[in-house]
Amino acid sequence: MAGTLFVVATPIGNLEDISARALRVLREVSVIAAEDTRHTGHLLQRFGVATRTTSFHEHSVKGKAAALVDRLKQGESIALVSDAGTPTVSDPGVHLINLARQAGVRVETVPGPAAVTAALSIAGFDGNEFTFLGFPPTKGTARKAWFERLAAARNVTPLAVFYEAPHRLQATLDEVGRRFQNPTVAVARELTKIHEEVRIGAIHELGVFPDRGEYTVVIDFGHKPAIAASEQQLTAAGLAREFGEVTKNGGLTRRQAIASLSRKYGLQARAVYSMLEQAKDSPV
């Protein structure tokens, strides 16, 4: 009988955030596949976990995954952990999980901390939907494409979250400010650690950040238009034209486009739908 691959979340800073279940699983498995065995070793030592670790990082994924799946098929259970937080959120692990499933191995989550949800929970922004974009690429077409995805996210969800390295944070914030008219953001540094800090405000108001630590940024694109729809003399025909543009050129589905327009003009989704239907019935 095959073993189980446990995907185990570990603390993002404060080691006391480890769950009782996570510690039990880490003690019971045959081996722990860790992004950095030295980093994970500190956690294991703190709680007296003697289970052996093996390195499993972005440069060893393909070679190690097959060997780990063989062990799973032979009946051993394995825990997959990242350096901090929930595995596969901006770190390796997806290849192993997919390979294990293809081999008929059970994959089980042991949930816990994640910087994404930790930052959202204390940002104080109103919105129950968000887009997570990981780390921005550092240059070239990949970085340009990332900002295009961020722009598209603004049309779909009120909030966007991403991670950034400390030495690139200021440049990325400056670019976000230029592209999106200086939005309100929450910048969280060293979450759950001694030097935890959260700054909230328009980008140009936040000052200079230390060139150290781990950063999570939450952008609040905002839902309330500066000018009410009635003041803009919004017409059904004008709304229909804009709807056509965002679905044809912006790549949004019908539902996403209606949600985007309702946020932009401060209207209920059903009101946007009604105006679109009205435009269909109006003579050209």
C-alpha cells in the first residue's frame, strides 16, 4: 500500500505558529522534503523532531521528485515543507504533488500560515476577493507581462497581493504608483517576527523601507468611484461600448466585465446588466 504525501505548512516567522498536527506529521513520516534543510533543521530542533530531511528545491525538483514518489509507492510517507509558510505558494513542490497523484499516491494538506492571508487579515481593506501574483520578475518581457496581469487583475478583483525582495521593493512600488495613479497599499514586513511592521497609505506617503526582511504588498484598487455614475451622464449605449471593449480587447468574461463595470461606476451588477439589455433594444 502506498504511503501519503503530506503538504505541511510551517511558520512564516514566529515558530510558535506551528500546529500540533503539523508536528505530529513531521515526527511520523519517513522523511521531510525541505526547500532548505538547514532552515527546516532549526524548526525541527526547536520542537525535538528527529525525522531525517532531504533537500528539495527549485534546482533539484525533477531529479528528486521521481525518487521520492518511488519511496511513496513503496509505502513510506513523506512531508513536503517550504522554508516558510504553505508549500507551492511561490516555491517548488507542484511537480512532486502532480507526480505523486499520477502514481496514485494520496496527497494530504496540513494547512497553516501563509504570508498572503496574514497580510490581508491586518490590512483592513474591504473586499472578499483578491488576486495573488507571487514575486514580480526582475526584468524584460516577463516583468512587463507581470504588470499586464496586475492591470487585468484590477478589472476582476478589488485587491491584489504580491511578494517582493527588499532590494527591489522600492522600484516595484514606484512602478505600481506610476501605472495605477498612486493606489493605497499595505506593505507588511517581517510578519509574525520581532520586527514586524505594516505601513498603510498611498505609495508616495509611505517613505523609505529598510533593505532587509521579507515583504508582502496588498494593493487596494478601491471600489468607490470619485464621480457618481449619474454625474458622468452614463448612458446604456456608452456602457455597452465599454463592455464590448473589456470583453473583446481586455479578455474578460461576461461576468467579469459586469463585475468590473459595477465597481467602476458604483452600480449594482443587476443595474449594469439591465443597462446592457436596454442598449440591445435601443435603435442604433
